[in-house]
Amino acid sequence: MLKHKDHFHGSDLEKIEELYGIRKEDIVSFSANVNPLGISPKMRSALIEHIDVITSYPDREYTALRSRIGEYTGAPTRNILVGNGSTELISLFIQMEHPKKALILGPTYSEYEREISLGGGTSLYYPLKEENDFILDVEDFKRHLNEALDLLVICNPNNPTSTSVTQKDMRRILDECKRHDIFVIVDETYVEFAPDMDAIDSVPLTRYYNNLVILRGVSKFFASPGLRLGYAITGNMDLLKDINAHKDPWTVGSLAAAAGELMFTDAEYIKKTRELISGERTRIYQELSSWDSLKVYRPAANFILARIEKEGITADDLFDHAIQKGLMIRNCSTFPFLDNRYFRFCFMLPEQNTALLKCLKEML
Ligand SMILES: Cc1ncc(COP(=O)(O)O)c(C=O)c1O
């Protein structure tokens, strides 16, 4: 069996190719959390007609794109800022807030901590508790908020736990943060996959709280990680002004802007994606819940976290077994608070999911 020290990110297909000798075209990535339907058909057919947009600079204000995002999210156009993936926006907002001490709800995506430490700040984690199935205990959490903190980061639904915080609970958290003058970043990269998106979407709260920014992107739901398009929504106009003065111009290319203008209006594709993910999420959660060899946590996003309960089997073993069949899952041992028993995978097409379940069952 091949042994590796590295753990692979969903985008590390080249590394896998090299280490395992499997062509990247033959790998089904259950670790990238990308919509298995591929890109919006409406965008695919119309984008080619817009190819000449690359002969000019994008509109510095991205007015048309922001207006489409406004219609899609329900936020006023003036409250929207676009960026080179949500990654650029995570970086920009953290740089502007320049936190000395930040609190991150974990285990979660590692980029927040990296950005905070690049700016010389310290990150503390509030751990979601396994015994609560990684569901946030809001009252206990509120007791950990205080004046010493200047930034809070929440990924909702959270990667990798796939748990979510309701809009109602988010309000309670925001009220407490307001009292202590804590700025809040909510990363909603996975929110459109949620079963009841309206119940957890915090965009409407940007009208009432000026200590809040919501970050989203098109990499996952719209299956376009190569496009590098993200957006931020905040009601804090002073902050937006500062960021606009500080950020580089044109970080979203004209082709990405044109693609964005098209994809947000593809209602049929959006509906189809939500239906597919919803059906597979229910089916897979039910199936895995019946296995004694696993503990699974009820997912709100397009992926599920599981803990191996069978003696002698680790997430490394499962990864190795699945990758030999071209199925790539995510070993979660590198996330804070998780260990070598945890793995995550996203929901792909039904037959691919069935193949993965069969493959996992061989070891579990
Ligand atoms: C929670 C979360 N936020 C942000 C990103 C990065 O998104 P983007 O491609 O929009 O920069 C990822 C990618 O894995 C993610 O999981």
C-alpha cells in the first residue's frame, strides 16, 4: 500500500496523479465540494458570444455583474463588492479589519487563520463539540465573546462539519458581537446547497448590522473554481469605501464578469442542482447512519463528515483504498480538533455516489 505524509486538498489532482499514477481525468473528486452537474448550460452556450469582452478592461465598478448578484441574493447593488474568488475577499476583509485577536468557529477552513496570522494577529478557536454533533451551542458560545476580540469568523454551513447556524441564532451572535465591538465575517460559500437556505442565509441581516460581511463565491455551487469569482455583501458603506480605495482594480477578469452575469440568471440549473444535492444528501445520510462502523453528522451542505468507529481502520486507509478506484475523499485529520478517524466527501452524481458507498463498505 502506498503511504503518504501529505493530505490532499480537493484541488490537488496533479499531486495524486504523480503519487498514485492515476490520470487526473480518471479521478472523481469527492473532496473538492464542487457541483457535479458542471457549469450552467445557459452560461456555456452564451459565453462564447461574449469572448470579445477580453479585448477591453472590465468595468471598474462591475455595475452589471453586481446588479445580477443583487437580484440573485436580494441585496442592494451598492452593498456588493466582487473579488477574485472568495479567497481574495477573505484576505481583503481580514487585512482591512487587521485583527489583533480573532475568534474562529472550528474545525473549519484553514484560510482564515492563515490570513489572520499573515497580518500579525492571533487566532483562537471556539471548538464545535463532537458530543453535540458539531452543532453550535449559542448560549455557551456567546459567553466566550468579549472586548479582547476584534474579529469573529463563522463558516456557514461549515466546512468540514456540514453543520449550520440559523439566521435567528446568527442574530443573537451579532447582537452580542455588536456589544463588544467585534466585526463578523460569515463565509457562505456553501449556503445555496442548504435544505432550507432562507433559514440560514445571513444576507438579509446586512441591512441591520454594520459589523457584518457575508462572503460567497461561484466555485462550488456554480462549479466554476477556475473562474475565480467571489462576492462580498455588507451594509457597512465606510468599510466598502476603504476596501475599494485599497484593493487592486480589475481583479475579476472581463470573461469571469460576463460568466457571472449569465450564471446567476440560470434558474433551471439552480433548481436542478438544489434538487440533486437534496436527494443525494438524504439518501447518503440515511444509508451511512445505518452503518455501525461509522458515525455521521447530519449535513446541511453538499458534503458530509464521518467518523470511523471500526477498530484498526483510519482515514488514511480509506483514502488509499478509494483512490485506487479513482475515488478521492478528504482525510480530515489536518483540521483542528479532528483526527485520523474523520473523513469528508461531497455528493456527486447518483451512480458515482453509489460507487463510493460500495467502496467504503468494502473496508467498513
Ligand atoms: C469555506 C470555504 N471558503 C472559501 C473557499 C475558497 O473559495 P473560492 O474558490 O471562492 O476562493 C473554500 C474552498 O474550498 C471553502 O471551502
